[in-house]
Amino acid sequence: MGQTARVSAVVWISAVSLAAWLWLLLCQGFFWRTDVRLPPREEPGEWPSVCVVVPARDEAAVLPAGLPSLLAQDYPGRAEVFLVDDGSSDGTGELARELARRHGGLPLTVDSPGEPPAGWTGKLWAVRHGIALARAREPEYLLLTDADIAHAPDSLRELVAAARTGGFDLVSLMARLRVESVWERLVVPAFVYFFAQLYPFRRIGRSRARTAAAAGGCVLLRTEAAGRARVPDSIRHAVIDDVALARAVKASGGRIWLGLADGVDSVRPYPRLYDLWRMVSRSAYAQLRHQPLLLLGTVLGLALVYLVPPLALLGGLALAGPAVALPGGLAWLVMTGTYVPMLRYYRQPLWLAPLLPFTAFLYLLMTVDSAVQHYRGRGAAWKGRTYARPDAVADEG
């Protein structure tokens, strides 16, 4: 009797996992598709002015690949670059000036805001300083981009044309991350896949949908919309600043759009599992608003959706029979199929698709580790700074 009950429970768990995947496949904004690129656009009759703001802290290693691509933008209107050296100890500011002297191109201003006051994350304090410098030029748009992002020569004009044509207040591109090491190939495409699952790109662009997100490496923002949403001041505590920015703009009535990039690439390397682990774990628990119940639900959800299918298939074939193996195998098949488009986007071999449960297990461990670090008092640590305060995405104080 007890053995029958246990088998019945396993059958139900396997069936629920399959049902979850069918729902994700059909009802979660088709998150798995990778055809959400810059929307149709036309060149404006008169190109608006743009100021590019680049917050940079200890970025000397990646700056030579990122900054020259901004200075070389083929933009018909007036554009200027402001690099904000956020307390770097590796000569980032001086290197930026040297790169501008060497490469020429758009005008570059390098400045530093000093240490952030209490209640501000370092990056947002740097962004605030950069926007303040830019406002003297009265730009219509601000391009917020990171120092590790390399832009194609027409990147800025394509972003502006898309924003103008579609009437968007915020247009953001998810930069194509580097995938060269073994661990990058295994973890990075899944990172973007999971992000799209949480924030389906198709829903973000709908005015009536509540879903809001952006990718902090490349955000074109209308200056008027930034003022209306009071950013970055209204999100000054946010560790996950790109999502907070998009929510603030959308909540203030702005139209936003997010999609995958062509010609906008991150050059930052993550050669070891440790590097990727630190990238994810530094903010994973902040994403859950430091709520233990949300953490528990996330762990159980990841286990049900990603770990149950292979375990049910293998366990069913070995012990429990087809009633367990069949739904588990079908769920694994659907999971694998939804991951294939992302692997193709990243030009990775398709045999990585069935390994998604293993990668999801790594993300589960990273999320738990993020919570452990939080309760040890380490908070979200990045480049020598620790933010122990919960991510106040909606804080307007």
C-alpha cells in the first residue's frame, strides 16, 4: 500500500512538471523565441541630440574594447560621451582619456563623483553624476551603457531610429554576452534564457502589460521620461538597477521595449565557474526581495520544472515504469526544444540543450548561496562594495 502511494505521488509530480512545461511553452509570452530584435524603424528627418553615459569602476581591462566603439559611432546628429570614473584604482579614467586621444571620434568627458552617499549604490550614483553632466547639453536622449559593451558603428542611430519610430521612451538591448570558455558555453545562454522566462520580451513592449525590464548594458532613455520617472533618484537603492529603471519608466506612463541585440556585445570574460557564480549570486537573493518564502518557492519551482523531468525519465525507466517515465521524458523534450533557439542565437552546439537541467541546478545553488551570503551580512558585493540593504525597487522615498 505504501509503495503504491509513493509511486502514485511520483506519477503526479511528473505529470505536474509536464503541465508546467506545456504552460511555459504556450502561455509565458513565447519567452523561448529569439526573434524579438529592434522593431521596424525609419530614420528621422532631424536626428535628436544624444548624450552617452558610461559608469566605470576598475574597467581598465575591458575599456579598450568598449570605449572606442562608442567614440566611433556613425551618428548623424549631435552626440557626446560622458565616462564617470567611479572610484577606480586601476587608472580607468586616465586610460579613457588616452583612448580618446588615440582614436578620436565623439567628444569625451571624464569625471568622477566621489564616493556614493548612504542609500545609493555606486553605479546609480555614477549614473546620476553622468546625467547631471549631460543635462547641460540638453539632450533629447540618454544612452546608458556599460564600459564592457562594444557597439557596432550604427548602434546609436539604430536605437534612436527605433525609439523615434515606435514612440518608445526606453529602448534596451540585451547585449550578446561572451561565450568562449567551457563554463561560459554552459551557463551564459541559460542566463539569458532564464531572464526571458521571468520577463518575456513580448510582454515588456505592451503598454497594458505589467511586465517591465531592461538590460543595463544598453539602454536608450528619453531625457524627459527620465525626469518624469525621477530616475535614478527614485531607484537609488536598487541592486538590480536595470529592471528597477524599466519599472519606474513604465509606472510613470512611459513606453518601453526590450529585445536581443545584433551588434551590441559584452566583452567581459567569465572564464571560470567562480566568476559566473559570483555574477549570479551577488544579486539573486535581491531579485527575490530577500524573502525566505520566495526563496523556498524558487527552489521548489526550479526543482519541479528543471530537475524532475530527467529524474522522472531515468527513474521511471529504471524502477517506476512508463507512468512516471513518459511525462518526465516529454517534459524534458519540451524543455530541450525551448532552449534550442537560444543556443542558436549564441551559435552554440545543440547537444548542450539536454544539459539545461544541470545548468538549472547550478543556478539553484547560486541562488541559495546568495541567500546564505546575505544572512552572513555580506549582502550584494561587487568590486569592493557591499550592499546589505534589500533591493528597494519600488522605493520612492
